[in-house]
Amino acid sequence: MVREVSMRVILVVLAIPTLVCYLLLVDDTTHHLHPLPTEYASRSPPTVGSCARCGLNFPVVSDTPIEDPEDFWWADWEEVQGSRRAALHFACFHVKNAKVKSFTKLLNFRKYLYNLILDDRHRAIYCYVPKVACTNWKRMMMILSGRTNETNPLNISSSIPHEEGVLTRLSGSRMKSSLLNYKLRTYTKFLIVRHPMERLVSAYRNKLVINSTSAADFKRRYGMMIMKKYRKGASTLNITKNGHGVTFAEFVSYLTDTGTRQDNFETLNEHWAPYVDLCHPCTIKYNIIGKYETLEEDSEYILRKIHAPHDLHFPPVVASRTAALVAEHMASLTPQLSRKLYELYKHDFRLFEYDYSNL
């Protein structure tokens, strides 16, 4: 008994110096630092490069120690990204019936990874979303991954990045599941999103309204079928053979009927499939969430984050006129159809902090 007590006293005495050292060394202010990547934490203030067009100065990374991580140009952007990631995580945790696919299912059924493009040179994975600057970002990925000798993305024809085999898709990769698992967990993963209804109106106008080669194909594939199904009575006489003339309400009726089937991925074209079905943001942990509303700035930050060549910049962003047309198109829907449309895209709204109430 005496021996046991003596041992406890000795252990307490030995523990006291360790406890004192811990209390002296711990700084309760450390959690206020920006969560800068570890590879930057030991480097010197970088040589400054610039993007005159977008008005940004950015670092050309060097390898010597730095004194103040807060000097980095992306400190404010890290805070914005932290907020976006936190909102996404919160929404994923609370959203019910989101049909979230498990990580194992994504590895085993790679068709679900069709929209994820790989750049091994910069250890980056980009999930492209049609109608959200994907043509220019695919051009950027061609340059980054060495699939072209061009250094100016605008010198690449707009059709080339969409051709099969030009870029490496995770869905077509033959790498072992263990390696795919490693890359999905460790590479810098990013996507760009947009207000879901603005994207939808853009897709409708681009594929079913305007006259272009691409639109002609979509009109043949979808136009006649949609009008025959949803245009009743005498108006069926007005159905054109080329599929031109689909109204927005008819298009939305088709979407809401088709999208309520068991698997949206199998039934909705990627130009109007929800983000949750294209990029799986509740399963894949994206490091960077870009938004169309801040496209040029976000794209510049992404490029610097993945150590892209300092003279490579995203093409100038042309202001979209689609946002001004959303209210007009939404007004053509009945309240019931509008509610059904929201149900189809509600997870996109919640996960990426977009508002539907003002439409």
C-alpha cells in the first residue's frame, strides 16, 4: 500500500514540469491564423507578379522562409473560401434525401466522375459544370496539363476542349482504385458554380433558342420530343420539324418530370443536371469553390494556388446578360411548376448559398 502511494506521488512530481512547459508554450491566439497551406508556411515573401487586366498582384513562390504569413495576397480570399467550404459542409450535413453517393461508389462506378478533369502536373482536379465558364476553364486545363503548345487560352478553338480524349477524365482513367483514391483525397480540387436558375436559363437559350450548330443538334434531340409531350390541343400543329420553338415552361415541365426519376445522372443532360449529380460536393471535399459572380478573381486565385505559370491568366470575363432575363423566364411558369423546379435544384441552392425566394 505504501509502495503504491509512493509511486503515485513520484508520477505526479514527474508530470508537473511537463504540464508547466505546456502551459508556457501554448499560445491561445494561434487559432486566429489563416489556414495557409503547409507548403507556403516556410517560404519567404514572394517575388511579386501581376495581372494588369484584373488588377491583382500575386506571388511567384520562392523557397526561403517567410516572417509573416499574413502578407500573402490571398489571405482575404482564404477567409472567403473558408466560409464557402463551411457553408457547404453545414448544408451537406443537414440536407436530407440528397441522394449522396458514397466515396466507394464513386471509385467503383467511374461514370459518375465523368465531369472531373485531371491535371497531374499541378496536382489539380477540376469538376466542370456546363454553362459556368467551362469552355475557358477546359482551355486552361489543356494548357496546364500540357495537352497543347498554346499559351494563350483564346487561341484554342472553342470546340476542341469539348472533344473526347483531349482532356483526362477520371471516368476514363485506368488507374488503380488506390491511386484514384489518393488523388481524389490529396490533389487540389475545385469547381465553379452559378445561380442555378441563371445557369438554367442560359442552357435553355443556348441549346433550344438560338440558331447554332450545337443548338440545332439539341433541338433535334429534345425539341420535338418536348413539344409533342407538353404542347396539347391545336398548338400541336405548330410543332416544327427541326424542334425549334420550345417554350421555357415546356422545357421546365420536361426537366421536372424527368429529374424526379430514380437517378438524375442517367436522365438529365449535363447542361442542366444539378451540381450535386455532376460534382458530388457532399462526397468529394473540394478545396476551392469558385463562383461565376466573382469568376475572374476566383480563377486568378485558383491558378496561383496550384502554382500555374505566373504569366498564365484566365481570359477576360464578358459580363453575362442572362441574369437580367431570369425573372422574365420564371414569370412564365405557374406557381406549381415553379415549386417543382425548385425541388429539382433545391440542393444546389442550399449547398452553394443561392436564393430562390426572390424569383
